[in-house]
Amino acid sequence: MTIPRARSLRKDMTDTERRIWFALRDRRFAGWKFRRQVPLDNCIPDFVCFDSKLVIEIDGGQHDERAAYDARRTAHLQRCGFTVPRFWNNEVLGNLEGVLTVIDLHLRADREAPSPLTPLPRGERGT
């Protein structure tokens, strides 16, 4: 059921989703690979970058009435290790550069975090 729903969402993107997707697709945004409306656990986020564990949600007016559901969904994604910034449609439409700046800050924070698999320099190996 989730895969057909995801396909339907990709086919019927809103104007706001199309606008931000144009900036994120094809590794256009600083080389990061984003996917749109892809099944992730038990939900279908608007956009996801698996490499940085970043989920981007774009909320329209209907989300005012679904605030509790959105909060539970965000908490679930965070428990799965994802960061979830949310943006209102009017933010994307009126200030796309500002939205992209916030997304970039999240991606940079991921890049600057030290990897636990990074080997220690030669003098610090403890041998």
C-alpha cells in the first residue's frame, strides 16, 4: 500500500513541492542526493537525504489541523535518527533562498560532525 501511495504523491506534487524539488533534484544542492516521497519506515516524507539522515517536510494549511499527528511523526523520524526541519508553503514560495539556507545549515552540521569510523592520526592510536 505504501509504494503505490508514494508513487501517487510523486505524480501529484504540489506547486510548492515542485519548486523546492527543482532546487534539490539531481544533486543540484551542494552535491547531496535527495529523494522525494519515498517510503521510510511507516511514513512517506516529502524529501529525504539518506546520506545525511535529513527529512524535509513542507506543510500546507491542512497541517494546522494535524499538528499532533505531525509532531508524533516527526518524533518517530527523529527516533530513527533523522533530523526533520519543517517549512510552511508560504516560506518556500516567498523565501526559497532562506529555506535552502536552513537546509544547507543542517547538511553542513552533518558534514562537520566527526565520523566514529574516522581513524585516529598515527600518533594517537594508543600504540
